[in-house]
Amino acid sequence: MRSGICLLLSMMTFFASAKELQMSVFFGNFYSPETGPYLETYFSVYSPSLRFTKVNSTFSGGVDVTVIFEKGDNVVHADRFLLSVNDIQDTTQPKTFTQQIRSLLDTGSYKMKLLLKDINNPDQFYELTQDVVVNISGASPEFSHIQVLDSYVATSEEGPMTKSGYRLIPYVPQGSYFFGESMDKLQFYTELYLPSGSGDEKALVRYFLKDAIKDEPLTRFAGQKLINLQAVNPFLFGMDISKLGSGSYYLMIEAVNSKQEILAKNSLFFYRSNPKFDMQAYDYASIDANSLFATLNNVDSLGYYIETLFPIADQQERRIIDIQSKSDNLIQMRAFFFTFWQKRNKVDPWSEWKNYYTVVKIVNENYSTTVVPGFKTDMGRVFLQYGAPTLREAQTADPNSYPYEIWQYNELKSASTRDQINKIFVFANKRLGRNSYQLIHSTADSEPYNPRWQLELRERDFRTRDPDFMGNMLRDDVGERSQNNIIINGGARERSSSYFQNTMR
């Protein structure tokens, strides 16, 4: 038996290996006035990961799926079905096959257990577990799970994938929702539940996108519908996202009554990658870089300069940087570079660039390794992206730990993340070379989080991964600096060196 799982939000994605079973599982909460709350679980299997048998002129395969819900020591619900993959003409052509089930469950927390087996490869058996919560009771106005759709068709037939006269084919993500360049439409289904006696007869249901970093609504991507309220109010919406740039967003939906009170709301987080549209945002043909930027006429040097912008760029700009830093089109590269700095200083973009590049050179002097320039190292990138830390502690002589530094920020401001307060970064020199510090832990958004970072520091002397052994080891060494550093646990706090204080970007 094999087991492996990666959990994220209310989904799990399981990959054994490239030649073994690859499945994604996602679930959402719904409610029926007749039967009560229920959980929908969506299963998606990637066909190249299956083994097939030939049936006449085509191939067939599938996954035997058993779903068990446990509450405490009791099994409260179980399902078993075959996710069939039939009539395959060419097994080398990748396809995704989806199926879903509905499980009637009372509100509460459950342990969901999955037993998966490739029907043509019975030796490959997988057992996975996931904590799930059923949280829609129908006692107050609320939205169901927002079900993102791959497609839908009108139908009069009833079935587990049918709602409100439509057969809904869910888009089951492999991790967080991600909409690539080929996906021009965002289609979704949701339901608004209203308990009897609420007194509201009509509501305006509106949906819109919100920039997850800037926390701003995007009015170009929005819609609304005025409805007569019922116990269950289904909605099938869609929007064109062909002109939505790369970044991270929230799909927001809310119901508002005649008094402008919000009855219920819900949201869904997703990533968008749209590099072609990102490039169109820069009208290279009409941009006339001023005379100072026109002096940048070497492709290699300009590519290097563009690379240095990555730490301070927003998510959309970072995708363009990946392209332009490797480009050989001098006009496009120069136009992007000029526009990047003009957005930050319309009056004097050249001085804005020169001031930033001064900091880049200082970062290179302090954080470069023998093979990596300073702005590409973890320390250099963090310094450029967030500025100098408020507090800094460096330990290079602890015989029981790798050399490390801890940086603390009272405030974090970055173009690629939301504003944050009181965050730390822990860097460790595990290679014991000059400036070979790696970021092993941070409490900031979009940075590597590792609550066992102190154990990782101690791996210099102890290679075991036994958590009990390591935990006892740390408790025994209460005097170690990694346990009593001034930033994590307080104490006599020293300000960063004058270098840090005087070298803000």
C-alpha cells in the first residue's frame, strides 16, 4: 500500500509518480431543504497515469474509488464507485476524466478516507486521509461552495452532476485554482440558501473580481442579477477573463437586500497567468524612451538590469521580466524598462532607476556568492523587496547550529504582496560557504514557512528526522541561542547595523 498527499484549502491532489496514479480531489458544501446539508466530492484522474486494456479497437481503464467518512471512531457514511475511462483511441494523448458523488452528512467535522486502486494495476493501492468540515446548516442566509466549471450543458436528466437543469462538469484543480493563458472564461455555479421567515423578498446578487494583493475590486470584471428570493436560489454565471492580467485574485459574490444590507457573501481565490495580455499592456511601438534610457543599447547589459527588477516588481511585471530578460529585442526591452520606472516616477524615471541600482550594487557587494550575484540570493532578494530589516541578529559561532541570521520587520511593503506587519525571516548557511545563506523560514505571505526551522539549524550535528528525538534535544538545550534569540523570544533588542539603517531602497 502506498500513501501520499498534498493538502491545500478544501482540496487534495495526489501524485504518486509520473507513471503511477495521478488524481485530484476537491469538495464543496451544499444544502437541500428536503435532505439537509451534503458534501459534493469531485474526482479527476489524468489518463496517462492509468494502465489500459484493449477492448476491440479502443482502450479502457479506471480507478476503483472508496470514500469513507469517519466521526471519531465511527464510520458515518461510505461510497464506492468506478471512475471509468473508456473508448480511448490513443493512450498517449493526455485527457482528464471527472466524476463526483454526493454524501449526506450532518454539520460537523469528519475524517475523509480515500481508497484508490487502478483496476488494471491492482498492486498499486493508495490510502489517503483528509479532514473535512460540513458547515452549511440552512439556519441563516448563506452561499454554497463556488463550483468552478470546465463546461456545462442543459439537460432534463437527473444525476449527481446535474443541478437546476444543467449538467455541470467541474474544473478540478491540481492544487490552487490556476487559470492559464488558454482559459478565456471563468464559469461558476453557486446557490444562495434563505431560511423561511427571513422577511426578504428580493435581493441583488452581484459578483466581481478583486485583486488579492492590492485588495481592490476590478469593476471591469463584474456582473449582477436581481432575483425573487426562494429557499434555494441557483446561479450560473460566467465572465470573460481574456483581458485579465497575470496575478492573484478573489472571485467575490454577495447578496444585498433592499436596505443595502449584505445577506450573505462568499469568495474563491485563484491565480491567473496571461503573459500575452501582460505584454500588450506595454505599447512598445508608441513608447519613446527618453534620451537617457536610449543610451541603454547593449542587449546583455539591459537583460541584466531587467533581471534586477524582479524583487520590486508586481506579479504581472515579474512574468514580463522572465521574458524580457532573455529577449534579444533591444527596442522592446528598453521600452519595458523605461515604462517600469516611469510608472514609479513620472517626473524623473531615470533617477528612480539609478537610486535603485545603487542599492543593487550594495546588495551585490554584501550578499554575492562565488556563482550567484547578490540580488539573486535569498538575502539579497528579501532586502531589495522589503527594504532593510527593523532588527537583525546574526549567529556565526554557535557550535551546535549552522550559521544563521534572523531578520525582523515591523512593516512589510512589497509590490507583489499585501502590506504586512511584524514578520520574520530566518536564513541559514548550511553550505558553510561565504554568503551561502538560504531562506529556511518566514512568517510573511508567499515565503517559505517552516515551523521546524530550529531543528533544521541543528541538523549540522543531528541528522535524524525523528520529531520526538529532535524535540527532546531542543528542550534539553534551553540555553542555545536559537532558543533564546532576541527577536523570537525578546530580550535586549539591538537595532540593525548602520549599514542596514542607511541603505533603504
